[in-house]
Amino acid sequence: MDKFIQVVHAGVAVAGTFLSHLLGGWDMGLQFLVYLMIADYTTGIVSAIKNKNLNSDVMYWGGIRKAATLVVIMIAVMLDNLMGNTEPIFRTMAIWYYISREGLSTTENLGKIGVPLPEFIKSTLEQLTTAKQNKNQGEDK
């Protein structure tokens, strides 16, 4: 059994190292993004439980979107390498874009849970929700 645990640890280490390489390193930007992804997923589940609309299909596709985000970052890393960039320009832009989306979604979930938010954040979220609803209604026609 002890040998099995060592093999599992070695496998996790190899997989983590390879994934870190594909994502361009485990720097603070990527760490922040991953932590926000976890926070968004968690607060989304808590919000769905509180509002009694928990849906496994929505959770599944939310997880798929998180994985797809990491794939986009991998592609940005490859694009930086292809362009011969000495600095990770495309990777950094992708990470900051997804940090903003995850942060916004997490904040929205916190509001749905009942966490008090400053008024300017609430009004901005309401404007974004209205704009999204108007866009969706335009697509339905």
C-alpha cells in the first residue's frame, strides 16, 4: 500500500508539473484566476442551493467552461511562444480577461446569496443583467 501511495504522489507531481508548463507557469496571476474559479463555482452552488434551483446540468457545463478557460490560456502560451515573445503578452491578457469575468460572476453570486454589496456594485450588476436579458430577448426573435 505504501508503494501505491508513492506512485500516486509521483503521478500527481508529474501531472501538476506538466499542467503548470502548459499554462506558462504557476505565477500569481494564474493562481488568482484559479482561486477565483473555485470561488465562483462554490458561490454559484451555494446561490443555487439558497434559491432552490440547483441543477446538475448547469454545474456540469460550468465546470466545462472553467476547463475551456484553461485551454484558452494554454493556447495563449503557445501563441506567445510562436510569436517569439520574451514576455507572456497573450497569456497575461487572457488571464486578466478571465480574472475580470470570474470576479464579476463571483460578486454576482455573492449578491444572490445575500452578502451586502456597495450600492454602486449593485447598480452596475443590475445594468449588466438588464443588458444581458435584452440581448437574449433579441436573439429569441
